[in-house]
Amino acid sequence: MLQVSQAQSNDGKKPSAVSDQQSTSTVARLPLQPAHDVTNQLLTTQQFVCSSGYTQKQCHEQLMILKKALAVYPVQNLGRWSWILVRSPDWKGILVPRGLDEDSPAFTFYPKRETFIEEALVSPVPVRERELLVKWSMSRTSLLDFAIRHELGHAFCNDPNEQHADRVAKLLEQKKAVTCETTARAERR
């Protein structure tokens, strides 16, 4: 839900600046359906992590909810990817110093192929859940699904553009083939 180009990596460094250079537009198509054995695919291509502060039981329970929500989407197309659950009390402390919207419950960091998901999307966190409901006008379950689809839009297309991610999220919601307009990106040195 956020432009990752504003984020910083775990080591506190800003990612390399990139500039969009227009090139001939191409379209990448992703399969509609997830793999037949989604559980196996999730285990082999996706890494699931809980940030510090979780008990082993909490981590396991919340990751199971996240995995179930991801299983309806073709996440195997991401290749190796990490999904990181962050405790809600720690969430704003991660977003604010990086200049990210504190009301966003998820963000993706492309250089490390990581998507961060706030705990309040997978477990009741009453105060935070109310804040998110006011901001997004969605139940926790609906917001989790939307956040996943939106972040997959960023991840599948490697595109920080919010409108493009929303477009892909809509395609995923409608069970349509995902298409990405790609442009050449060059790193500034």
C-alpha cells in the first residue's frame, strides 16, 4: 500500500534510487490459479517470519492465518519471497521513521523481496483494529485480503506505483489474469 522507494532496509540504509525510463511497454501475464499443491509451493518458495516479540505459539497461529489467506493467490509466481509479520505495537515505529503512512497495514520492500504485514490483520488487536476500520472501512478479514492483493500487485509487477498495484489487486479479486506493464528501470549511481 506504500511506495517502497520510500522505505529503508533493515540495516537502515535507503534502497538505491531508481528512475523510470520509458521503454516500449510489454505485458507480463501470470497464471490465474494458484499451484495445485499450494501448501508445498508455499513451503518451497515462500518464507514466513515473525518479528521479535512474538511467542512461538502466537507466531505459528498468525502465520497459519496469513498462509491460508495467501493460498488463494498464485504466490508461487513470486519465486523466493519473505512474508514478515510485525506486532502491532511495533508497527508505527517501523513506518514513521521511513516516511511511510502509519495507517497502512502492509508494505513491500523489493530489494530484499519482503512483504511486511501488521499483526492487526491476522489477529484481534482492538485499538489498532478500530483505527484501521475507520481508515479503510473494511473488516479485518477483508483488509487482510485487500492488503495481500495490493502488495502482490507491487510484487508481481515490481512496480511501486499505487494505482498499478490497485489495478492488479482488482484483477486478482476478479480472478482474472494478472498483467503488468513493464518499463525499464535504471539505477542512479
